[in-house]
Amino acid sequence: MTQSDEPYYVLYDDDFGLSGLAGRSGSALPLPLPEGDAEGDEQVGEDARRLLESSLPDDMIRTLWLAADGERFDPAARGATVRDWLRGWSQAYPARPPKPPKSFVKYRSTMIVGPRRPVLVEEEMRDAVLAEIGAVEADLARAVPLPDIVPVLRRAVAEVGADLGFRMLLRILKAHSVRVDKGRYDRYVELSEPFDYCFAVIHDGLEVDWPPLDPARRDNDWDFGFSELTGRFTHWSDSAASEIVRQEAAADAVREPPGSGAAVLLEDVTRLQASPLSTDTLTTLWLAACDCGFQPDRVGIDIRQWLEQIAEACREQLREIAPAYRPGPDPTPTRAELTDEVLRELRDLAPELASITLQPHWQNIPGAAVVRALEQVVAQVDPDLGFRLFLRVLLALWMPLTKERYARYQALGERFGYGKFHVSLVDGLIQSEL
């Protein structure tokens, strides 16, 4: 399998190619258009060529398209064979000449090195997609009113490739409202990662049997809740702060049941509101974690009013998205057994935090006051929330970390159940060994 120069998630923020065309065909007939007139989706032409070059007979290709399209557009009804129709798309988006090989660069800045893209092994990916087709074979046979859709899908994967085959499987599931459980949905997400899809290819339009909302679940690969919200304000400008909060409350991670983002954020805020922490301590926590990007007093409110605004935005989102959800009278139990470990890491770094030279925009917040505020939230509120805010403060201060400290933070994050990229938000702080 050959990967394009750019990942799919860079090129497309929605489904794409023939599977995307099938999803869009209800509002406009998917007829071949002059080059450049179909929203720049060049993958339609590439997908068409893959099918044309395959040995799939016309009736199989037509069945594959009609199943994905929900039988809304049939090329035969327009007086064309399905291969003539695909040739039209291939001509509308002809293959681009290969790019010349990139010249060798001896020196490369480490500031621009991103995560390495997964290496695709076509045989392995085909086996994985075929296994997923087999897992929903009975559901597809019941839901799709077309003959032999499962054998057609299998042959498409075998002869055309895992990429197009997987996207067409997903589109067929969506077109025929085939429900999948959370475990299968998670496997689809994992399977999509080597293909470099954006999450919309999996998530949008797929009917999932979600488990009940549970703020204690950790299905997010990144930061979440109140600590994630502080990160949204590190470079706050004049945009409406309330709108950023609404966006965060609505931002469910791809693996989370709808409403999870609001439920987790509400739980964090509820803990802080019910805590014995003073108003000054809460203010220091917020300002330190968001790098003083948003100061509530500048818009005429104090920290407790700000927390209530956040809580109300979460409740509003939950009323709309998950009306059956009822937060308990008390937050879920904290991981109290990790309190001492978090405090040990905080106090290990406390002398450096307390003595660091703060930026002028920190409004004379002493480093020692930040340490005390973090200690109080860890010991008196929730060690999980305290550790997440600790990471945010380290990032805001650009605090240098040794590899040993970072490794301990990673291990602690695993014990809290954090996702694989959560603690890595501070990996840029690791000191280079000279």
C-alpha cells in the first residue's frame, strides 16, 4: 500500500473519495463534473481508477456503490454502465504525476519533528478489514436489500485494497443504520489510525450503542475536563470566553459517549466549587494553569462566578445531548491512594517552581503560592485533578524536566488511566542531553 505525501486527515476533514461521494449523493446527483468542481476531492478519481483496474465484474461494482449510496443514485438509470460512470470520475480527477524524490537534508530542526506515521502493511490491513466484515456479516445480510453484499465487500477488499474497502464498509453501515457496539466502534477507530483518516470518517453518521455516561471512564487519549479547559485559554484574545467554554463542553473525544466532555468538566468544576479552597487559591490555580491567558476579574466576575458559568454551560450541553444523565449528588470517588505519590512529585519540583522567574503577565503571582495551591487541590480536592493541573502549570512555565521525572509522570498518568497522549503534552520540556 502506498501512502500519499500528505495524510488523509490533512487533506480531508470529512469522509472522502467514493465513500464520501456516496454520503453526499442525497443532495446532489454524483455525476462526473469538470476537474476541480467536486470540492477538490481528488480521491474520487483515485478510487474510481482502483475499481476500474480491478477484475470485479460490473454487477459487483454496481452492488458495492448502491449499498454505500443507499440506492439513491444508480448509474444504470442514467443510461450508463457503472464502469462508464467511474471513467467519468477518473477523467474529472486524473492521476497526478509522481512528485520528484525529496532532496536529502543533513540538518533538521527538532522543533518540527512530529509523530512518525504508522507503516501500512497491505496484507495485514486487508486481513483486519476482512475480519471486521465477518464480524458484522449477519447484520449486513439483514439490513442491506441487495444480493451478496458481504461477498462483494470481501472481494473489493481483496482486489481493490483495504483502504477503499474499509471506507465502503463504514459507509454501508451508515447508509443502512446498522448499529455497532462500543467495542466494535473502538476497533474501527484503531483500524483507522494507520490509514490516517480524520475521525469523522468513522464517527459521523455511525450508529453506536453507547454505554451510559460515566465521568470516571477514561476513553480520551488527551487531556480532559477542567485542566483541558485551562489550556484553551492560554492564548486567549478578545473572543467570547463563554463561547470557548461552550465549545469545550461540547467537545467529546472520539471514543467517548455523547455528553462525556460536559460530564467530566462538570465533575471537575463541582469538586472545586464544593472544596474548602479559598477564593484566592482557586484564582491562583486558574491563572497559573491557563498562563494568565484569561483573567475573570477583567470581565467583571470573580473565580467562583466563573466556575458557575462553566458548570451551567455543561448542564446546558447535557440537557441537550444526554437528557437522561443525572449527575450524582457527590462526584465519583477520587483516587485517594495516589495522593501521596502526586504530592511527592509536586514537592520534588517545588523548590524550582518556587524560585522560577515568572513572566510579567503573571501579575506578581509568586511561584510559592502556585505550589501551595497545587498542594491543596491534590490533598483536599482530588489528586487526579491536581496532577492534571500540575502538568498544565509546568507547560505554562515552560519548566525544564529531566527524562527521569518525565518517565515518572508517564507512569503516574498510566495509574490514573490517562490516554496515551495525555502526559506527552509536556514532553517538549524534557532537557536535551549534551
